[in-house]
Amino acid sequence: MFNELYWNKRYEEKNMGWDIGYISTPLKEYFDQLTNKELKILIPGGGNSYEAEYLFNKGFTNVYVVDVSNIALQNFKNRVPNFPSGHLIQDDFFNVKETFDLIIEQTFFCALTPKLRSQYASKMYDLLHSKGKLVGLLFSIPLFEDHPPFGGNKEEYLSLFTPLFKIEKMEKAYNSIPERAGNELFIMLQKG
């Protein structure tokens, strides 16, 4: 149901409540402390991907964005024309085969129907190199039950990720944007 047509329509109608128009503070501050510009980074369900733009502008050359929406990827390409076209992948995240050092979670998890959550966790594990990390934000509130964004809570996330990852961090984000204050968990999960 939440396929390419669905997401293209959301972009066409500018029905993108998740899109804040810039990189979120928790991710910006996390990126600012990264020193290895060679990290191979994936941003799944990247959409307009302000995160990829920020990283690219800071000299990270190995950033990849995957999204099912060609409109989202074209929006990004129009905004960041020098970003390598080969690093913009129009496909279903579950079809990605490469492996990465770091995967960034920013409103992708909440866009997937909850029945795919265990597949998401397994796929993230498979896509990461040994000691690779999944870092980002998860909503920590109940949201919609019939359409994205789907909410969740820390207990659910711990039961989902603990069997696969070392939980380095899963705590309330202290630096969320005001509209999301108190409703986001910052996560840092490491593949064993």
C-alpha cells in the first residue's frame, strides 16, 4: 500500500509533515563530531534528504540515498546538483544489497507499516559492516494506526533491536526541534 505511487502522490501534494525543511539538530550535532569522511553512509527512505546534503557539503563523499519516490530523489538532485547521481538509488530499501559503515534513521522507520519492523531490523543488520552503526531518531509516541507516520515506544524498540544490536544509546533526544521535543529517541545501535 505504501509504495512508489503512494509516496509520489504525497510529494506531489506537498503532504510531507515529516519534512522539516532542514537537517534535524540531533543528526547535525552527531555528524559534526564525525571525523572519518570516508565512511560509507546510507540514508534509507531519504526523501528530500537534508542529511545527505549536509554530509556532502561537509566533504563526506561516500553517502548514498535510497527512496522509492523518484520525485523525492529529483527534488534532492535539483537542490544538490553536484551530488553523485550514482549515489541516488530509486528502489525499495529491502532490495539494497551493498553494505555500509553507518546507516542514518530519520523518519523512515515510522513510514513503514509496523508489520515490517522486524524485517527492517534484520535488513539493517545485514546492510551494516561488522561494527557498523545504525544512528538516528525514532518517535516515542503513539501516532497513526492506518497510515504513516506510525508511532512506537522504547520498550517495543528494545525488544526489536536487542537480539541483533548492541544498544549504545536509546534515550530521549535532548536537542530535538521544538515541535518534536520529548517525542523522539536518539538511537545508536552497533552491529556485533
